[in-house]
Amino acid sequence: MNPRYTFLLIALFSSASLFAQSTLTRVYEIFEAKCTGCHGHVDPEAGLDLEGVGATANERALDVYGHLFGVIPANADAAAKGFQYIYPGRPDRSFLFRKVNHGLEPLIELGAAEGDPMPKDEPPLSEVERELIRQWVLFGAKPVQTVIDEQLLVDYYGGQGLASFDTPPPAPDPSEGFQIKMGPFFLAPAGEPLDEREFFQKYELDLPEALEVYRMELLFSSYSHHFILFDYDSPSVAQNVAPGFRPEPYHQGISYTAAVQEPTDLLLPQGTAFLWGENMVLDLNSHYINYSANQVYQAEVYVNVYTQPSGTAAQEMQTTLFANFDIYIPNDGDLHTFSKTVNSNSGEVFLWGLMGHTHKYGKGYKVYRRTGGQQGELLYDASCPQGIPGCVSPYFDYQHIPMRLFAPLQPLTINPANGFIHEASWLNYGPEDVWYGPTSDDEMMLLVAMFTFDDEGVVIADAKETAHSLPGVRVSPNPADDRLVVSLPENTGPVELQLFDALGRQVLKQEGAETLEVSRNNLPAGWYLYRVRDEDGRLAVGKLVFE
């Protein structure tokens, strides 16, 4: 390591240690206790010194940091795969974490040529120790940052934890595609306010060649508020963004690929695809809220990406987010509605999907066609199943706002006289006025639009045959007192309803068709997760509240 750089790190490290012990310090303590028998400063195995030199523990930790951060491993197989001892932001590419993983990250398996797990002659590191290393890597392996309260990990692995997934969702067969994972990150039990975290993560794909993506399974739990997948316009733009989890967005030279509020099997219309280049770099955005009163929550997102050779699709699928930042919702008990006109010179487009997005005070989201400067046909109503206007019993659930998929594609001319108008309404029952902002205590007005510039060669499949989700399920009222009704889309057939408490325990199971009337049966007040499954295995999941 450059001596001048080392001096700067020591100065920063010493300053930071006045306030809190950095995660690097804790990681180094783990190395000292468990790893220096083989990787001491004198004659370290494989040339990897995890003891370091220096007069103080901080200096030795920084010396070891210089041996790990961004350094290519001595193992030839790991080096050939592009791994580093510590690859900031990516435990799967961090050779040191791969060696000590021991099943903590089920998706990471050592290859035969990568050698044996470590420590070699000692018991594996504890779950908390391994997780601490993984969290440090995920947050960018910074030398002077405390990335997590270790007590959260102690509580989680001590039996006071809830996970987004019991086991990782299966990945596509390598001949069909690949899997992307974001997380985990951890949230404290519910308090006032609820603990919530929103992170962004630069994610390099290292695709061997350009390809097309015709399907994405976006998988996360009902504790998630949203997941958005961005892509950088070029690798040079991505170089400006630090690796690892970060709380702030980066919106210069970046585009949208997909944005969803609930687990979604996004199967694009036949003849369309997203085009991903050879040097594609993604930016992942996950927002989770912990609704459990006494459990630490482990938040994760998985994306199964299904690909086909470049040149297969007739049309490229586009995704755009339209935002209205100029919203102000006072807590005066009145309904407040804002609208935004989109009338740029885009020309003719062919809509496939529309989805609105608000936070908890939202009471509705609609999209109207604009023709000749006038508001016209209602294209989208988020209070109706599948976003299709005209439902008998409209009900707006801000946590599970539907996406309307048009079949066939909906032609729409966008120019100064034509386009569309999106409109949202809010009722602020909170303690203070709110404006546009990123947290669940702020508000948002966002519209996701998916479209092509032509419809030639596009074939729309029957959504019922291709979707793994069960759209159009509505639970009302929500919040509820003693009874609620689960309404199902027409011709759904028999279903099974399961209700789980905040600890993940099943507290109710009921079968029915068309509508299910559910009695509370003395269940305590609080948050519950529901799961509705039909005979074809399609699922609808969500949250409900008993007051």
C-alpha cells in the first residue's frame, strides 16, 4: 500500500475510533482470533498476511486491509474468475468471504480449484462473525465506517429474526439465464417510527456478449415497499459510483429497466425484449420496512433473468418513470388531488404496462389519455384489479398497486397536443404536512410506463397462462376490525388463504372461491401477512392490519 495513503487512513481511522468502533476493526479482531494461526505475519500460508504489522491494532488492521481490498488472490482459479480477496460490494466475488462462508450464503459454493474452506484446522467462524464480514463487504468494505449494529446480528442469529426467504429461490438453468441477488441487509424491530432502509447498489454483470432479456422474476417479501432496477448508460458513468450499498440515488446517465411494488413475474410480450449490452452495469434499488414488533428483519431481493440471443426480438421494450415532485398534502382531513400532463414530442408509442406509486396516504392513482389538449379515456385505475378501469368495488391498496398490462399493445400519440395525464389523490391523517420525499413518512407520485416504439412482430400471450402471480386479489377493509373480505378475480376457482403473524407463524387457514369472509377470531391487533394460492399454484401475497 502507498505509504501516504496508509498515513491518511490511519489519521481517518483514529478520528473515527473516537466515535465508534469501525466494522473493519471488528473484522480484524475476528482474523486475529481465528485466522492468524495460518496467516500470521511470519511465513503466512498462500502469502496472505491477516495479522499485519504496526504498533497498534488500528495500524495492523489497516495493513491487513491493504493486503485484501481489491487485491487479486494467489489462487489461480479465483484470479481467472476475476475475484479479489475483498471485492467491495460483492461477497460472491470476494475470495476471502467465499473461503469462510461455510453455507451462510447458500448461493456461494467453493469450486474444487478454489481450495478448502477456512479456517482449516479450527471450527468455522460463528454465524455472527461470518455475517459481519459479509455486511462489511456488502457496504463497500470501507476502512473507517461502522456499517451495522452488531447487536442486530446477535439477536437475529440468536433466534429473534425473520427472513425474507426460508431458502433462496431457485435460479434459472445456466442455459436459460442467471440470478441476481441484492442483500441481505438488516432492520431493527418496529418502533416509532418503523425502521426502514432504502439502498442502491451498483451491480456489474460482466456479460460475455450482448443479449436480450425476455423475462425477469422479481422476488422479494411483502415487507418490501418497492424494488427498482436501473441501468447505467455506459460503464464509464458507472465508474463514478462507489461500490456497495449506498443510501443515495445516482440519476445522471442512468435509465430505468423495471419498477415493481410486489413480487412480479415480468414476462414480456412475445417479440419484445430488453437489450442488455456486453458491458452492462445495473443499479439495484430496494426499500424494506420492518413491521415486526420484536424481530430483526433480514431483507433480500432475488432477480431471475431469462435471456435469448441478441437479434431475436422484433422490438425493444422501453421503461420510463414519470414523477410529479410538486405535491403538498396538508394534514387537514381533506382529499388532495394532483395531476401531471405528459405531452413531449415522443411521437407514437405502444403501451404495454402502466403502474402508479404512492406512499401510505395515497387514495387513488389514475391515468387518462389526452387528445387535442383535453382529458379523455381513462386508461388506468389503480383502485381496480389489474388496473383495469370500471370495477364495481374500487379499493386502493398503496402497498400493492397493480400494473395494468395491455393486450394488444395500446397505441398512444405523445406530442404538445396529445399524450396522457396521470393523477393521484391523498388523505393525510398523519401528525404533520407532507411533501414529495423518499421515506414512507413522505409522499410520492410516480408512474411507471413500459412501451415499444412499434408493434410489428409483437404477440401478446394469455397472461393467465404465463404469470406465476395471481393478480386482482383484494382484501378489504384494510385496516380491519373484526371481519374482512377477500375478493378474487372472476373465474379464479378454488383458493386457499393462509394468514401469518409477524413471527412467521400460520394463524389461520381457510379455503373458498369467489369471495372469502374471514373472521378475526380473537387475533391480536397488529400486522399480518396473507397468502392466497389457487389450484394452478399462482400466488397473491400482501399485508393486512387488524386494529
